[in-house]
Amino acid sequence: MTDQTPALRLEGIIKTFPGVRALDGVSFAVMPGEVHALMGENGAGKSTLMKVLGGIHQPDAGQIIVGQVPTKMTSPLQAKSKGIVFIHQELSLADELSVAENIYLGALPKRALGRVDWPTLYAQTDAILQKLKVGFDARTRVGDLSIANQQMVEIARALTVDAKAVIFDEPTASLTDAEKVVLFDVIADLKTRGVGIIYISHRMEEIFKITDRISVLRDGQYRGTLETANTNEAEVTQLMIGRALDLTRAARQHEFGEMALEVRGLSCGKLFQDVSFTLQRGEVLGFYGLVGAGRTEIAETLFGLRDPSGGKIFLDGVETKISSPADAISKGISLVPEDRKAQGLVLGMNCKDNMTLPQVSDLKAGPFVAEGAEIAIFDQYRDRLDIRTPGWKQLVGNLSGGNQQKIVIGKWLSMHPNVLIVDEPTRGIDVGSKSEIHNLIRSLAAQGYAIIVISSEMPEVLHVSDRIVAMYAGRVMRTFTCDEVTEDNLIQAISGISIEIGT
Amino acid sequence: MAGMSKADIGKLLARQGILIAFAVFIIGFTLANERFLSPDNIMGVVRSSAILGVMALGVTFVVISGNLDLSVGSMMSFSTIVVLDLHDKIGPGLAIPAMFAMTLCLGAFIGFLVGYLKLNSLIVTLGMLSAIHGLTLTYSGGKNMDIADKEGTWFAVFGQGTALGIPVPILVFLLLAAFLGIILTKTPFGRKVYAVGGNATAATFSGIRRPRVVFLCYLMSAACVAVAGLLQASRSMGSQNTVGQGMELDVLAAVILGGASLLGGSGTIFKTVIGVLILGFIQNGLLLVGLQFYVQFVVTWVIIILAVWIDIAAKRGKLWSNIA
Amino acid sequence: MRAGNLSTLLKSGAIWGFIIAELIFFSVAGEFLSLSDKAFMDVDNMLLLLKQSAPIGIIAVGMTIVMINGNIDLSVGAIFALSAVILLDSMTWPIFASLGNWVIPVSWALALLTGVVLGAINGVIVWKTGVDAFIVTLGAMLGFRGLVFMFNGENPTSHLNWALVDFAEAQFLGLHTATWFLLLVTGVLWYVMRHTVHGRNAYAIGDNREAAVNAGIRVGPHILINFMIIGFLAALSAVVFYSESGSVNPNDGQLYELWVITAVVLGGTKLTGGAGSILSTLGGVLAIQLLRKGLGHIGADTETVNLVIGLILIAVLLLDRQLNIKGKEALKT
């Protein structure tokens, strides 16, 4: 018999920020003992909604009802006391303290004079750890645990309160398959205790495996709830983006040129081993795999940010060693990095300065920087990439994510690279800009650029690549041509399963 | 919607706040002592600020690149003592380049530690403050330095001469400011300094050699210190070996007053010059009003904290921190 | 995660190993190079070592807590001096004239109160304005020193109270008064950091402030209390030292912060906060004092000693950087 009172209900939540209505009357409910997925594109409002639930933002209108009681969430701590627990992507643990101290952070059992009551602390912690059936001990230093185990510590925290709802935000991003199984078991256990679970993820496979219902947000609005058993990916995607996703791969219209890059047996300690691939001009080589598979690390090695421990790199047929980013640039390699704010842009500088940074030493008039030449470059790529900005003086920090990404891409295109590596080209970017960038990559290939695209989004890597390198745990599992790749065999490859052609 | 939001007004106040506060000070001081705004006094303040100002120019580079330099005070003592000592031993013509070379070596060492070895600049330059002080003491044997024959040398021209009616130290300060300002705003190197301070990771990912940029900033700081030492030595023709002691904090106060963020990535030479002048006038004003010399220390403390507080309050939009 | 293990192990063991190495080295070298006849590891010498470690040691214990909490205090030298001035001067104040030797505890209390108040000023500013501790205390380093100079200009402040001097010079159970204070402070604060909620929270705040805040730990009061602790300890250090010496120069204590930080970092506390141990700090203090003594024993002058210590600081900073790579190989930035 299912309990008819939702564990947690949101009604008509409205939240506006200056100029933007992030949540427009969102309502949805989570039943006790159900796993309820919350899906939506980046910018749909999921994280704002969660922040409202978590007490970080106050809604402008609407109600939060826990059980049957309307509640105001005023802070993360207070939300937790009402039974709402978050398991974030960025774990909030203190590495130097023990598991027990982390679980009871801010709530250490006390004796007189502020002394810690160790026996009680360890006893309570041991009880919780037993429930979760974990392999580590309450006294272990948290920094010494694997990421999966650290996540368990976070979940254990949920069990210290009478949790009504637990919210998971992309929990499987850094987990191996075995670790995922453990996590799903724990979630199943929480279900039996009547806890309502909100599961935020982009991974369709998981959603269809463990959830009971799926709610979708789009552009700050609630779009509907589907019963997982009665729906499919296409229907969910339709709700998320309002149109069917075009998964057809762009037909290759041009021939490939000579070999721009060849990598043989490249290794870098534990990060990746024995990686080999080729890249021709006009070709887009996709790298697909889970976080930690080694893709970004390969890019960093090619860009001189890491020294390989073995193997060879050939640029235009000539064996080369790349010692630093400056060296890589001089050899014609450009890298559009994974994290545009932390690695790709100086947010406090204007658009033009950001765009010309790698070549500022070469754009000279005497000893001075030739500003005219800089502005010309900016204008050129602003037009070519359709970058929306009031002018070159605008601080890059004020641009939208999509436009920021275009500045970074323009920055590297203006270097006319032999090899262009793009790491997560559309992370955190709205759907419209996403497809612009995909089209851009295809058109650059048509112009003869040799491009490597690293991506964690299957539709993207299938759409944009001519061949796909599937990586798992630092090794190349398989390199697929676009004729032989299917979603299934690609997923299997990156999950560590060796497969043969035709399976 | 016309008009500015509260946050905008806050930011405006913050940026101009320092100038407004300064204006208030000037009025206050003038009312207290009419000598304050006399041409003689103004000239005196500018002249005595010149030496500090020269040092502040170099430190501006270091701060924009995201680091600190607390060694400038004792480094300046070192330069002053060395050039005075060598003046009598090998003559001014050789003493000056020799002193520059030695001072630049010190700067290079610091630049190596902070730039190439990536050590914490606060701790390193704090340690160097002590080390260079020790070095100066050893070099001078603990004694003061004096030029034996003060009349018979052209050395005094730097500190005491005038050119076109302007005292040489002021001229040097302004010319150096103009020169360094151009380097900072118009050359590739200057652009790189801002990039390294603004986002060192992004700078590296753009092919900028961060270690070299940081190293060169410390060299510039040392070069400015050497100039300051020259001016000081030439001005007094003799010196105690603690002449520069404590100046690093005044320099830092001036740079912060000028609006440079200690997190790196912002600030300009022009703003530092303003900061130097503001500090100079405030210290002068305090003296004219009759307050004890050491009150300046307390005032500088308050200034540093207020200036940084205003800067970060403007950035976060709130006066008080949100630390619970 | 392996790096964390290695670094903790290295750091907790290393400092004591280093001390033993020093003892051996200087004992042996002393046989050949020393000017005096006495052996290096002479009992009196070692007892003196402990006593001489007290001034820096007491402050270093406080600095450890402040650094674990994610802050730093550069004004300790100035607090030290100002407390000393209050200590000695207050013994001559007319209001206390009738107290006779009972003025001693009163003066002690005033000096300690000075330290607490100055520490509280720093703490409140860091808490309420959000300005980083190193700037706040850098300014205070100057401001508090200004207060010292404002007291008596450039003249020393002195007062000799023989009862006090006798107490300070005494030895109880073989250890000097100063040594007892050092051991007491170390013991009490080790317990606080290891076994009280305040101490454990300090680790949490320094390690992952956001997590601490989300767990409901109030960062502000912890910052304030820790600054008051170090202010108190800087004053206590002055009380212990100047009770015996009887005269303080306004420049005294200059650069104490450097020695203290060197000892604390040498003992394994991270500059970035969240990790460190009081006992290891004591090790760091002893290691440096031992170095000073040892080098002096074999005839090196003060400048050489300072140079060696400076080099050690650099080496430790380098090591601190190397061992703090959290598991993944770092990028060559």
C-alpha cells in the first residue's frame, strides 16, 4: 500500500533573479519510498530548484510542504533538520577528520566543558556504517578513502537525521560499475525505509534502471512527469528539449588529408597507458568515456601540460616532444580546455585581450602591442562565430556561457592550429549555442582542420565525430568508425567491456 | 529602468570613496593647520614621497601578478648602504652599477623562489626581509655609512639636485612612473602580468610562461628599490643601516590605497601614484596637526584595513562579510 | 590519497628524526669544533634549551591553532612587545603602589588581558569585514607596534621586581619556570585540539570551510576565539620572558612571527590549513632552537644561523608543496 501523502511537495515555486525568471511556478511531488528523477537541460532550473529546497535561496512565491506541513527552508542546516538531505557533486567533507567526525560534523556528541564524547560518537557511527554495509571503519581518515567511499560517508550523514527526502546530484559521475551497484543498493535500501529520493542525472541508462518516475523541467517550467516503466528515452528527450534529438551523424562530404598527428603507445603513469591513435586533416576524432578514463589527461599531455612516461608523438610525420603549452602552441597545437572559466579565460580582462592572449607577443608594433591588429582579429572571429557582446571592451566575465565558450574557440582558431583539441565543447551551454558549435566543428573539419573532440555526451560525440576512441580506465578499448558504432557497443566499450566487431 | 541599483551605488562609492575620504582629510587638515596647503609643504610632501613612490611602482607589478613583496624595505636599506660604501671605495661611477647588480641579484633570487619554485610569496619575502637585514648588518659591520667627502662628488645630484626647477627625485619618480606605466599597459609583457595575476591557470593554458613573468616582476621591483636606494643615499649622503625599515608596509598601503587588488589582476601605475600621494599627505597632515610620529603606524594600519575592506565589500556587494 | 598517507607519516615522524639527527651531528661536530670543553648534550645545556624554547614555543602553539583554522597571525611580535610593556610598566603605576608584591599577579593579568584584547581586535576584523587574516595581521603588526612606540618613544621600559625575577629564574623538579609554562601550554592546547569540539571544528573549518558552514559550524566565533588564544599566548610568552629580564625595548619581538611560522611549518602544519599538530609544532620549535644552539656551539655567528634557518624554511616550504599534491599527478603549471 503506497502512502498517499507525498514525502515532499513543491507548489508553484517562483524564483526570479535580476532579468531572469529561473523558476516559473514549478510544482512537483516525491512520494515516500520512490526514486523520482529530475531531468532537464543545463539552465532548465534544476539546480535553482534544489537550492530553494536546500534553503540557499528563498522563493518569491510558492510553498514547500514536507509531509503535510508547509515549511520555510532558511538554511542548509535547517533544511537538514526538516529531513531534506543533499548528496552534492562536490562532496562536502573534511579530509583530515575521521569518518565519524565527518558524519557528525557540527553535531559531535559532547561531554562537559566542550569535550568530545568519543565512545558515543564511534558507537553511533559504527551503527550507521553497518546499515550501509561498507568496508571501512569509523576512525579512517576521510582523505584516505576512495571517492565512492567518500560518497558513502555523505550518504551516511543522511542517516543521522530522520531523512524524509534525499537528493542525489549526478552521483555516478566518478564511480566504477562495481561502485555504482553498491550505490544503487543503498538507494534501494533507502526506498524500503520510506525515504523519498530525488535523482538528478543526465544518464538515461541509469534513470531507466532505478527510477520510478521522471519529472522534467525546461526553461524554468515544469513540463510533466512520466512513469518510468511506461515511457522511453525519446519521449523524455522530447519533454526536455521540445523537439526530437537529431542523432543522425553528419554525412562526411570531404576527403581526409595527410596525417597531422600520430600517437603511439603513449603513457602517463597511472593516468593512461599505451594509447595509440591517428588523426588526419579534415577528420574529427571523438574521445568518449567516463570521468577519469584519461581523455583530458591525453589532451593535457599533447598540450605540454604533462610529461608522458612512455610512447611517441608524431606531428606531420616527425617525432616530437612537447615540453610546455608555449611549445605546443609553437608546434601548432591548440587546446580549448574543459573548464572555460578556470582554464580558458581571464574573467577580469576584456574580450579582445582574452582572444589575443596566446599571440600577444607576436602582434607588435615596435615594442608595443598593436591594438589595431588585435581588434581586427576580434572582429573577424566575432563575426565568424556570431559572438554576442556589446564590444571588445566588454569584460569576458559578463558574457553568457555560450559566448564565453565562443571567445575561447575564437582565441584558438585565430592561431590557425594544425591540431585543434576541444575538451567538452558545449558543457554548460544552452541548446541553441550547442548546435551552433557542433556545426562549427563540422565546418572546420570540412576546411581541413584536424580536430580532436573530447565529450561526455553521447549524442554530441556521435553527431560530430568521424571516428570515436572509446576509453576506459586509462586505456583505449576500441576505436570505432562511424559505420560500426552503435550506442550499445559504445557504452559497453567505455564501461570496460571488450567487444568484437559486429556484436 | 533609469537610475542605479544599490549595488551599483555601492561600487561607485567604493571606487570614489577613497578619493572622497581623501578630500575630507584635506579639508580637515587644512582647517587644523593652514600650512598644510602651502606650496612649500606640498612640494616637501611630494619630494619625500618620491622615494617611497619609486618603490611602490615596482611592487605594483608584483601585486598585479598576484604576489607580495615584503622585502622591499630591507632591500632598500641594503642598496643605500652598499652604494654609500662603494662610493668611497670605487667611486660613484662604478658604485652605482655595482649596487644595481647586487640588488638585482637579490630580486632574482626571490623571483626564482616564488616564480620557478612556486613558494608562497608572503612567507618567502617575509623571510628575505630578515635575511637581507642580516646581510646589510654584516656588510656594514653594524655601523652607519657616510660619504667621506660630501662636497667633492657629483653623487648628490640624484637626491638633492633640481632639473627644470623640479627636484630630481620627483622627476625620477614621475619619469619612472610614465615609463613603467607604458610597459604595463602597452607591451605584451604588461598584458601577461595582468593575465598571470588574473588567472594563472588560464595564462599557462594560453602559453604564457608564468614562472618567467613572476620572476621578471620581482626583478622590476628590485630595480625600483635600487633606484630608491640611490635617491636616498644621494639625498642624505650617509645613512643608518635601517633606513628602509618598515617601508614595505607603507608601500603596500600605497598600492592598496590606489585600488590594486591583493588577489592580483588589477591595478595601474597611475593609481599607485595617487595612492602614494594620498598616503604622503595623510602622514604629513598628521604631523602638522601635532600628532606624534608613531601615530602614523596606527593610521597606516587603519588605512590598509579600510582600503582592502572597501575593495572586497564593493566586489561582493555587501559591507559586512557573510561569515556566520 | 596515497600522498596524504605518506605526507602525514613523513611529517609526524620526520621532525623527531630530524631532532635526533641534529643532536648526533652537533655532539660529534662539537667534539672537534667547539670552543668550550663541555659536551653538547650536557644536561644543563639541554635544560637551557628547553627554557630558551619557551618564548617562541608558547606562541608557536597558538599559531598552530590559528593556521589549522585556515588563518595566520603576523602581529604576534607586536602583541608580545606591547604586553611586555604593560607588564613592566603597570608594576610602577601609582594605583597599585599599596599592593606591594601583590602587584605581580595584577600586572600579569593586565598583560594577559592586553594580549586577549589585541587578539580579539584582529579576530573581529577578520570575522566581520571578511578581509584576509594575513592582511589584517600585517596591518596590525604595524599598528600594534606603533602603540608600543607611542608608549615610551624609543626608550626601553623597565622595572625590576626581585621577587618576580627569583620566581622566573627558579627551577621546579629540575625544569625552569619557563619550561613548565611551555609544557603546560602545549599539554592544554594539545588536549583542546584533539579532544574538544572547538578543536575538531577548527580542523573542519580550515580543511573545508563550506562543508563546515553547511554543517552548521559557526566560523566567526571560532576565528575570534582562536585569535584571542594566540593573543593570550603571545602575552603569556612576554610575561614568562620579561618577568625574568625586567626590561623591554620597543623593537623587541620583531620578526618573532617569522620564527614562529618557520617552527610551525617545519613541524608539519599546512600553510593552507586543515592539518597540523601541536606536538609536531613543539618538535619544530625544539629543532630550530637546537639548530641555533648547535651552530653556536660549533662557532657559527648569528648571521650564519639565520641563513641556515632561512634555507631550512625554504626547504620545508618546497617539501610542503611537493607533499600536498592530492593524489593526482599535478599539471606542469
